[in-house]
Amino acid sequence: MKLKPHLAVLLLAAFAVGCDQGTPTVPSDDPLLGKGGNKGSGKPEWVPLSMTFWDDGNDGITSDGRGPYEHEVCGVRAGFPPNPGGDAIMGTDRWPIKPKDSEKCGGRDPRWIEMDLNVPDVGTEPGGILPGSFMNIDSVQAITVADGSVLRRAVFMISDFCFLVFDEEEDPRTSKVWVRQEAEGTWTVQTQAPPNDVAYCRDGVRGYHLPFGITVSLLEN
């Protein structure tokens, strides 16, 4: 039985800092940053993105069934933050959904990411289906076609439950996810084949098989 999503107030800037790791791999004048524009503010702004979950039949992390997650649409914030080598960051309850937008947004409940915790790793108990409201995938912007598939850390948050992390450096029982550029301005993010599709909560106890695939695309201004 699906649980009703919780409305969590996320400070995305703080999360972006918390999820940053390592040294950027591209220069500060990367052309993708320019596509975000500064709208005359005199400072860099987020590069807006659209994120589409593949929702394959065996995926453990899927969408809420209400279409792609687009920056500044239906309460979503999705983008590369204003730093070189930007992470792909998305939060689903950045703004409330207004009554006039309820039809196009599938209602006024905040959007969420669906986490199916029914297939646990060894030693953990099934947790049912829970809603997530935040994700961060490291340095997507830095990856080019020439790089091929590059391993990156991915972090998802289930409100009032835990952060789920794909990162073998943080927890050796899991692994990072593949990221590759398919065309200019489009990337795919995908878990590795089993048993390398396990994410662990940061409590170090709970782990779940959570395969997923996401297409990350630049949005035109």
C-alpha cells in the first residue's frame, strides 16, 4: 500500500554543499553554465534541467507517474548549481502547487520520488513503498561523450526515513552509479547490474536493492 508523501521543506543550497565532494573536473567558464544565464543579476544561476525516470518494470526508484521533473514546474527545482562540474540536483517540494496549476500538476500534493523498499538486502526488513523528495548525483555536468561511462555517487532522501547512498567509498557494501553523456546536453544515470544496485541508508544498517535509470536533459530558457 502506498503511503501518502510527506511535505518536507528542503534547503537545497545546504544539501548541495553537504553532497559536494572532490575537486571540480571542468573549468569555471564551462559553456553549460552560460546556458543557465544570469538574467542580469551579476551572479551565476542554476542551469535548469528536466529529469525523467525510466520507470522500468524492475526499478526500485521510480517517478510518481506525473511526468518529467522540470525546473520551476509543479514545485520542482532541478538543475546544475552555479559551480563548475555541477551536480544534478532535484527537490520536489521547493514551492507549493497553486490551485490554478492543480490540473496540469496532477493535483496539489507535492511531487515525490517513489522508493520501493520491498526487496531488501541481506539483514534488513522490507519497508514498503515510501516517497522521496530529494536527489543529488555528483558532477554530471563534467562528463562528456569522450569520457564514456563514469562512476558517480548518488544520494536520495526519503523524508523522515533516511538518506539512501550509492557510494562504495561511503559504504563498501554498495557501489556508485554509471553516468554517461548520450548527446550534447543529455545524460543518462543508471545503476550497475545486480548485485551492484544496492543503496544503504546513512545509518549503516538498512540496505535495499534499488535499480533505477534517469535521463537528465538541459532545459531551454
